[in-house]
Amino acid sequence: MRTEQAENLNDQMTWRGLVTLTNFHVDCEEAEQIDAYLKTAINIPSEEFQKLFHRMKELCTYKEQKFRNLVVSVGRQCFTGRLIGETTYTGIINYGALGTSSTAVLDAQTTLVAEVKRKAVASRTRAVNSATVRFFYSKSDTSGTYQEFGTFIDGTSTINTGQMFNRVLTGGWAKSASESLTVTVQFDLNNS
């Protein structure tokens, strides 16, 4: 028999994260150099990424917005499997992807609905109960209006590969060919 306290705890146990999208209008030589460097960045030290990210904020006009996302069922299954020693998946988020569908986020989703561009992790870090993963889309990587973003465990550069970990709707985030885009995904495993 479930107690009221256990039911209340269960109601609060939805895994969510915070996704921050930041567009930089790249219009000076130093910003061009940073954009070119980060275009190929894969798993660079977090301190280096943060330094360049903050420098872009100093150099460029930028826009930024935060969105709450859902860690989907297959993502939670990968995580809990690792806790008990299952090694089918590494549990490591290695790709992030943009898509164009505004279909509602559902717990049962395993891919983005209309994925168009993915990138390898540019930087990652952990602080106590919080993990942060960052993706960088240079101005030449892609442009358009993106409705969805998701991260993937054990993905490849091929669209729709890997186990989706989370998905978020952006409300139609636009990125022009003169802008770079940083997607910062923060997951907090706290008790509230």
C-alpha cells in the first residue's frame, strides 16, 4: 500500500533539464576566429569553452532563451541500466540535434520528429549533482528555424542514431547564416 508521502514524492520525480539557446551575430574578425575554432571543437575543456563563450558575449550582439525539457523514457532506461551494470549503452551523451517539428514532447519518443542537423559535444562538465553539456553550431553549419532539440547517447554523425536522452521544444528558434548557436543543456539530479 502506497503512502501519501510516497505518492507525493513520485509526482515530483520527473527528470527534467534546462536548455539554453544562445545565438551570436558573428561580425568581427575575432568572433570569426572563435566561430571557426569552435566549429570543430569536440570535448574541449569546459574552462576553455566557457572563456570563448563569454568572449563571444563581449564581442557580439546575442540573444538567449531558456527552455525546460523532458528526459524521455529511453534516456532514463539507459541511465538506470548503467546503475545496475548493464553495458549495452555507455550512458554518455555524445551528440545534440536540431529539428523542425513542433510535435508535442512525449515520454515515449525515441528520436526527434524531424531531425536536420546534429553536432558532437563541444564541452561537458559536472558540478556535484549537475551535469552540463554544450554544443556549438557555427554560422556555416546550419541556418533555419528550429522547433526541437535533443541529446543522444552513443549516437553517430548520422541523423536518428543513438538513444535519445532528452527533447525540448523551442517555439521556433531562428538561426541565420551570420549567427553561431550554442546550446547548453544542464541536468540537475537534485531532490527537489
